[in-house]
Amino acid sequence: MTLESEALLARWYGRHGGELIRLAVATAVPVGGFTGWRQAMPVTQWSVTKGSTDS
């Protein structure tokens, strides 16, 4: 997620509420003779339900 899209999402979340979830995934990769974790970019999900009183 870019900083710009995250700022936009934060504004929508601030106005409409809902639930924000950030998922992070890492894969095991070789680090010398060992194994370490390499992070992928996190995914942010916004979930909101429009009510009948929303305008």
C-alpha cells in the first residue's frame, strides 16, 4: 500500500468507521547457512457496512 492510498483510506475510515485489518506475510529465505524471514508488503483491508441511515 502506498502512503497516498493509506492516507485516503484513513480519511474514509475516519468518516465512515468500519474495521481496518492489516495482513503481513513473510517467506523463509536462505541467509548464509541459515534461514530467515523476508517480509512482503502488507495488505490493508477496510470493511464497512452501509446502514439505511447513512447519507
